[in-house]
Amino acid sequence: MSRLKEFSDANSVTVHTCTADETPWVSYFRFAAAPAFRTWCIGMGLEGVSVDYALPKGEEKPPPLPDGIAALRMRYSHFGCNVVHEDVAFKYGVDAHSAKMDLKHAVEDMGGKLPAEHGHGTEYAAPADAQQRWKDMDPLNVFNPGVGGLSVLRKYGAHDDGIVLLQDGGGKMAADDKLAPAVKQPLLPLKAGLKMTNSGS
């Protein structure tokens, strides 16, 4: 607590210590805010987005959005690390995806990062060093294909050996370059006496 007091004194930060009665209400807010926001957007017929971003230490102001596009902004953050969760509902006619990218650029212009906590998913391109780290950890691209702007193809689309191994009923192997990389694995042999049939014929 002494470090927190030193930080708050040096940075004009107000620290509120919850009482025993207040503590449950903080938890209720944490888990009720996002569903309430979603319900409000549906009820109002508006598009909304939920984002997480990190701002430089001591930054208190919200990232600016173009005038007149936000119908509602809800911000809540992590204690002590300036990672912010923000729910933004946009007014009618606003392109929510474009507005979300505007928010991303505003965060970056402030020296922050979006996303910060929940990963890049398939929507955001990751920095080149992060992409390279993932490629080094997963050279076959099987853990999270397409994440962070990377390819969805096996080995990130790099040249493959082109050999596809298939087993026919007799257990023989055959090569076929025309099949997708996902099937480039040997199939289990059929037990003796069993035959594959097409139920539609």
C-alpha cells in the first residue's frame, strides 16, 4: 500500500478503498456492465463494440472519437495498469467497424495499444515481431490459423512437399497433390471385411 500511496501522491490519483459493504457491488458491476451494455444496444437498435486497450501510465482522458458518432461510452479499467475496457454504442448510420478502427488509431496516437489484453484475434493485424514469434512457436500454423493477420494456410502458405498420403481399403499409400493441406495425413486402415459405402447411392 505504501507504493500505491507514493504513486497517488505523485500523480494526483484519487484512491478509494471499498468498504466491506461496497465490495460485492463492485463485483456485480464488473460482471453486469457488459451484458447490460449489450442489452441496451439491442433495445435501442444501435451497433456497439467492446474493446480493450492500454494507455500510457498517467493518461486519464479517453481516446478521442470523431464528433457526433458515439451514442454512449462506458469505460472501466484494471487496477493500477491503465488497461481500459470500453463499450461504445454508435449512433444510427455510423459504420461501426470504421469507427472502431478510428478508436484504435486514436489509442495508438496517444502511445497506447489496442488490443491490450484479449489478443488480436482475426480482426487486428499483430506487430511484425509478434507474428514472427508465433511463427517460430507454431511453424505448421495449426494452433491459431489466421490470428493476428497471419495466413490461415498450413505452414503460413509456404511451399509444402506436395505429398498427400491416403490409404485405400488395402492399406496402400497414394500421392495426391490436389487435396487441401488439412487432409495431408494418413487415414486409419479399414478393418478386414469392412467396405466404405455411399449411403446416397
